[in-house]
Amino acid sequence: ITLSSIIIAVPIGVIFGLFLGIACYKSKKIEHVIKPVLSLMQTIPVFAYLVPILVMFGFGPVSALIATVIYAMPPMVHTTLLALKSVDSQIKDFGLIAGCTNRQLMWKVLIPSSKSTIMVGVNQVIMLSFNMVIIASMIGAGGLGYDVLTSLRKLDIGGGIESGLAIVILAVALDRLSQAYV
């Protein structure tokens, strides 16, 4: 359940974060509106995301998934914006000289040139999704987070360690997979 939640939440968070980062890169107005909101989102405690989601969607895996995507997306936006701004101006000029349209310049020149930095954002989305999926077990998400929560309630130290190690192994495996992709 935990892995399936991550497999669903990470691509959604990465895609929305990538497109919001591109929108911020293309428009200073959008950047000036979105950056303070994202900074605020990153400083809000994890549990604060759960309350409005519970009010709107109730308990269950869907509300946990929505909270996970919203919580994990801001670093992707920041990283995408930083990556696109850090592309060498000569690379951009070469794309323009070659006759690229704006879309071709973005998807065939800028994004590939900044792929390694953008993958740092993907890695952050994965790790923050793990964080939220575990905490979202309190609102009915299930999975390994629920096992940890149950172990805490029963004071079952062995079960808590077992569930915690499973979470760590899963997080390390996905981290290595994302690094290998780069």
C-alpha cells in the first residue's frame, strides 16, 4: 500500500511541480505569486495539511494521496525554477540560433540541460512523499505507516522497528533508483 501510494503520488507531484516551475520561469508575475505561497507551504507543519483535506475529502486513501501530492510538490517547483535559471545562457542562445521554437527550446534544450538538477527535485518529491504517506496513516491511508502507528499504540517495540526498517529500506531503494536514472 505504501509503495503504491508513492508510485501514484510521485509522478503527479513531479508533473505538477515541473509545469509550475516552467510557468514561474516563463513569467515573472507567476513567479512572484507562486514563490511566497510555496515557501509558506514548506514551513507549514505536516499535520496542518491533513485538517483541510479531512474536511473536504474525509478519511481514506484518496485524501491521503491528495495531501501527499500537495505536501511534496513545492520543492519540485523550486528546483525546476532554479535548474532552468542556472542553464548557461550560451546553451539557450545556441538553441535560438538553431531555430528552435519556444516549446522546442524548453523541452529539447533547457530541460535536458538541467536534467541532473531537476532530478534533485524528483528525489525530494520521493522523500517528502514517504514522509507524508507515513503520517497519512492517521487518516486511513494504511500501509507501513499504519503498522508503525499500531505498534506505537500497543507499545510493540519490535513491530515498530520492523515497520520502520521496512520504510527505510523502501526509501533507500527508491532513492537509489532515482539516482541511477540520472
